[in-house]
Amino acid sequence: MVKPPPDPYTSLYDLISFYLRFLRIQKNLRQHDVAEILGCSIGQVSKYETGEKQLDSADCIKLDNAWKTGGLFSILLFYARLGPDPTWPQRVKRFQRAGVEHKILNTTFIPIPFQTEDYARALLHAGYVAGNVLDVDGAVARRMELQAAILDGDPQIWLLLDTPGLRPMGSREMMRSQLDRVLELSQALHISVRILPDAATPHIAVDGSFWWTSLPRRRLMVFAGGALEVGRVIDDQAAALRAGLQFDRLAARAWNEDQTREHLMRLREDA
């Protein structure tokens, strides 16, 4: 069954996907012809047309040149990047589940792969109070299922946690259990946990958190945002590579893994 094109009224990204298919059909071309223009597989073209993947800057330039659009695809992508993508929650969860490597920079709380159920419940209850979460129990269950999916297969996970992200989010007992969870995961060979000390400020994390993901076949994705239900998914490979490099440079200013574990154990004793 052929998946229908996305609704062009949903977002500019969906408009790009819709218009890609529209122009291809107008020009009486097959997906194979578009694949040759972009230098990719037919399957990838199909995902571009259904909105499962986004064209990046290089793709848009190739289409604009081949079809003499006057730069239409590049212009649409430019404006799409200026605003939020309403489909980001579904896309982010799909990427997180499929990722084989994650670089997580978090400044405000302990991220999903490391959360205990009680810690997750405290965060989601805050969302309930704000009117963003309707069913706390259901949201907790979904978060724990997502956590299990992310950790399945032992993906490489690199966590950089800014010190404000370790602030108490509940009772002393709950925070001790949460710190125990982080310490336990930090011992795994495929997981690295490092803390950014106050001495490292100012740094780019002051402007917000992001989650970099490498998918199978080395496709890169970056997610930034999340506050007030607004987020942005970066599918452009050049931009994603730059984000990964920024993460690595910031990691050079963090405590090493042993120093981080010592700090976490002190926090646990003081909690």
C-alpha cells in the first residue's frame, strides 16, 4: 500500500515533501529519476515524499538546479528551519528508538535513558500541573517503554550533564535512587557519563540542551528544544555534523568519568 503524501498545511517541512512528489508527477518522472538526481536510493526518495525524512540543503540545491525552480526548495527549507516543526515529538521518538549512538547534552534535568520511574513521574507531574500532560500514569508508562527501547541493543551513549541538571526533583530518597541509577549505568562499557563543572562556564550548553543521534547507515539527527511543547529536529547532515563537533569540544571541558562518579557519589551521600 502506497503511503499518501503529507498534508501541506501541517508544516513547511510537509509542504516540501508534498511539493517534491507533486513536481515529480507533473514532470512525469519516477522515483528512480529523483534518486539519480539526489544520488540516493529509491527508498529514500519515498521517505522524502512521505515526510519520514527531510531533504537537506545539498538535496534542495540539486533539485533546484535540475528542475530550474528558481531556488524554491532551498527557500522553503530556509523558512522551515526558522520555525518549529509540529511533528517533532513523533520524529524524535522514532530517531531515539533507532539510534545506534547518542550524544546527549542536558542542562536542566537527567535525560530519559537515565531516569528512574519516580524521577520521570516527578517531571511529568510538573507537565500535568502546567497543562501539557493529561495522564501522568500513562505518560510515565510510555516514557519507561521509550527508555527500554533506547537502551535495547546497547547503543553507544555519551552524556554531558551540566551541574544544574543534578538539582533535586523530589524527596531525598527519590534523588538517592536516581543518582544510584546514573552511577549504575555509568559503569556500562557502552555508556559514558561526564559532568560539566561550573568552572567550564560560559559554554554553549547555557543556551540549551540538544540530543544528537546517529542512525543505522550513519544518518545523523539532532533534536533541540522541548520547552513549551516547541522543538526542532535537525536533519541536515552538515548541520548535524557541526552539532556533534560542538558536543565533542564541550566534552573536552568536562570532568572525566572517574571524577564524575566521585561527584555523583558525594551528591548521593549529601542527599
